[in-house]
Amino acid sequence: MDETILAEKEAMLESIRSDVADFGKERRDLIPILQMIQERHAYLSPEAIKTVAEHLDIPTCEVFGVATFYNQFRFHPPGRHPIKVCLGTACHVRAGDIILENFERKLGIRDGETTSDKEFSIERVACVGCCALAPVALVGETVHGKMAPSKVEGLLLRIQIEKEKAERERREEEEK
């Protein structure tokens, strides 16, 4: 594993241990602890779940069972460009599921997963409140309305081009 990633994971785990220590050790503290970890770190890693189980002195499988019961919790780190595809009624009727399938196919990941380079993650959501623009996809905080399957590749390509441009500008600044 890359040393940087390993160091980041260890720092995150140390932060979680410190934060969890501020909570009580009763079962009623479980969901607030999980919510705090999710809020601060964007997902629940297996190590985080184990740390919570140890703190509360309950089995790891019980913590995981509670966490998987609620759809608010993620178990994979989100990508730098999180993609949320709306599948609420208006978007579903206008083929939101096909938009989701296109993102999955182009990125080689499924709903709830993150690409290996940590650039993209995909999540289906129930509604984003933009029904008049259906079907809708959010990339980061940017709403993309009136999505069509043919727009998916262009959207991903634009993000890649912007990334390459930023890297090129950074290198040029370093050379000066």
C-alpha cells in the first residue's frame, strides 16, 4: 500500500480513537458515535467500526449491523468527485436509472463504490429537489439537469481535462 495512504489511514484512526473517547460507553452512544465519524471522515472504515466496538465493548458485527441498517452511512471513502444520481419519481420516470448505469459503466464501479484512483464515487439518491430538471446528477455540489445518457461521457471527460489543466499549471509554476 502507498505510504501516503497508509499514513492518512493511521492519522484518521488516531483521530477516531481520540474523538470516540469523548463519548460514553453505553449502547445508546453507538449511533451518535457513528454519525460523528461519518461527518468528520465521510465514511466508516472497517478499522473505525472495530474501534467503536472496542470502545463500547460490544461485538464488531453488532456495530456493523447497526451501521448497515441505516442508509446514511457509507463504507467506502468518497471520491474527489462524488457523483449522486437522482432516482426520485421524476428522475426515475425520465430514465434516471439509465444515467446511473452509464456512470457505472464508464467508471467501472457500482453504486456505493469509489474508483481505485479515488477520483470518483457513485451514489444513488432518492431526491435532490430539482424535479423540474429531471433527470438530475450532482457532481460534487454542481447540479447537472436534463441529463441524457450521451452527456455522461462528456461530463467525465470535462473533469479529466480540468484536472490535467490544473496539473499542467502547477508544473509550470514550479518550473518558474
